[in-house]
Amino acid sequence: MNGQTVAAPLRTDFTDQVWAAVPRDLEERFRPTVERIAEEAAARDRGRDLPFDAVRELRDLGIGRARVAVEEGGLGADWASLTPLLIAIAAADANVPQIFRGHFALVEQALTTSDRGFGDRWIRRVVDGQLTGNAWSEASGSTTSRAGTELRADVGGTLRVSGRKFYTTGSIFAEWTDAVAHRVADGVDVAVLVRLDQPGVTVSDDWDGFGQRGTGTGTIVFDDAVVDAADVLPVAERFGYQTALYQLVLLSVLAGIAHRAVSDAADAVRSRARVYSHGTADRAQDDVQIQALIGELAASAYAVESTVHAVAGAVDDAVAAARAVRDDPGDEALRERARAADAIAEIRAAQAQSFATGAVQTIASRLFDALGASSTARGASLDRHWRNARTVSSHNPVLYKNRWVGAWVLTGDLPQPLWAVGSASITARG
């Protein structure tokens, strides 16, 4: 070797790469807790145990106020900073970021609304540590044009909401839920913030999906629950990038699942003592075919994460446009730019979803090709990655997103800003 010293091979911990894009201050604040959350994630999935402790610890660290400005008591994170943190949390436990999805949407409404009274009131609650869940969807009773849940005024003028909601992700962990109801007085669907610890509200953990078992995505029944009139807003007046934001959180979950699936597969390969006689090495981790497969899966995970970061950038652009309108609501040019930014954020989310949906399910399935039959044991819990990815991908189904993207590419047409799910028939109501 001509007297030259051969340098030792470079090494780095793959799991550190999950945190590589997280700003240092957020990493220092959250990483120790997130790593503890990861330790029991597989056991929670097997037992279908809700992560109450994990949610409480992240709440105490400020995850709920992450988007609020530092001078107002928050962490001052934009979506380009918060998204990598959500990916890291999802890599620890895929259920946890989805729990905060409805809360993040409520915070965005407070940050961008021109109703300063609403914004200030809810920012104070958020900074105080209060959480909001989600209760928009209904398993039955709604149509694509109106919610089945109804908001009425009683004889004394108090607003009361009644109805049955499903897919109420995060609400069982929260003080409030963000629900959609049909306001009987004028026939308008409205978003209402409902306090959960009051008579007339029943929250149940009856979600029976095969994945995302720990999100608390169950049923809420409202039976004349009280609603403050100041916390009622027509759905059409919600912030315009709402659907893109909802999908960004789910995309972050997919990216985290991808990283954890690769990491778990690599750990299993390193600990594997048995090899096949027709393999290429005496240790599984030295088998070039297995190395190539793990490398392919890791490359896919990196590509998924990269697309999610791009969506976060588009959402930040929409945030900036929305805040400009908030500060100058009469400027129609600003409103038009905001509408365009909202739509582009939706397009970017759809493009990322189109790629990530298939890619992450492939990662979660093909990891078993690097291992033996023992990897399918329930105790290994490797199946949870595919189950979780498949379940997350069933929200806002990708089936309809490619059409949006194709229409935009071919004609410039942008997707509708708000869509609904329910029966196609409109039932007359008294």
C-alpha cells in the first residue's frame, strides 16, 4: 500500500438521519421523549393501548403550541421546521402525529383569521396547553352537501349541537373537538368548537381499524351539547390550505413509517444468525443481495421524506399568503394570490400522496424479503408498518388525486378548495 495508512471505514447511525432535518432546538427539546415513546410503540400496538402518556409528555414540551410565535408563548416553528419533527415522532410511533392533526388545523385557523377576537382567544388556550381533536366525519347520516349533525338554538337562545361523529381522531386526548354541523337556522354547514367535558358529550374509543390503532379514532355523540356562538364559523370560511395541511400531517406519518420500517428491518438483519446456503455470505448483513434490498428500501424512504418536505414548503407559502390577506383583507389581488397558493399546496400534497402511498406500502411489505419466516411472528410487530401505512393512505384516498394533478398539468385547472364525503342523495329535513 506504498506505506499509506488505510482509513477506517466511515460509519453513521442510520436512525440519526431521521433527526437530521429537525432544527437543533426542536431536537434538543423533543428527542429524549420521542425516543422513550419509541420503546413501547410495538407493545402498545399489540395491546391496542392508547398513548395517553406520550401525548401528555409532548403536550408538556409544547407540541401543541409549536406554530405559535415565541413572543406569544409558542415555539415559533414554521411547517418546514415542524414537519421533520412530526416525521421523527411518526418513526417512533405512527399513531402520535395523527392525534394532533385536528389541533394543528385549529391553530392555523387562529393564526390566519381576520377575526382577531377568535384568534387571540384560541391562541391563549393553545399556549395554556389545551388540545383540540377532530370531529368532522360521520359514518352515516351526512350527504356530500350537508352534515347530519345539527346546530340549533334552544328556547333561551343557547346554541346546542346534536349528532353522531366518527373518525374523531385526537378528541379522546383533548379538551375540545372541532366538529362540523348543519346550522338549521340558515342551512349552512359550520365548524363548531365543542368543549368535551360537559353534559351531552360522549367520547368512545371504538375504532376497530387494523392499523393506526392508537389514534383514538372513535365515536363522539353530541346530545344538545352547548356551543359558544363565538366559536362557530361557516366551513367555507375556514383557512384555504386546510386540506393540504391535513394531508401534510398524514404524509409525515407515512414518511416516519418508512424510516422505522427500514430501521427495524436493518436491526433484524444485523441480529440474524441463520443464513441460506445459497446466499452470498456467512452473515446476513454481509449478503450483497440483502444489502441491495435494504439500500433500495432506504432510498425509497429518503425519497418519500423529500417529497413531504416539499409539501411543507408549499404549505408555508400558503400560510404567508393567508397572513397577508389577514393583514389587508380588502386587497383582492392578495386574495387571488392566496387562493392560488392554497391550490398549489393542495397539488403538491396530491403529488406527494400519489408517490408515497405506494412507496411506503412497498417498503413495509418488501422488508420481509430480507428476513426469514420468523419475522412474521406477532411478537416481532413488523406487520404494524404495513397496517399503519395502508390505514393512513385510506384517508383522503389517492384514487382521486392523480386526476386533479393531471387536469392541472394539462389545463391549468386547480382542485376544488373543499370537498366532502357522504351519501350522494340529499334528504329533506325538518
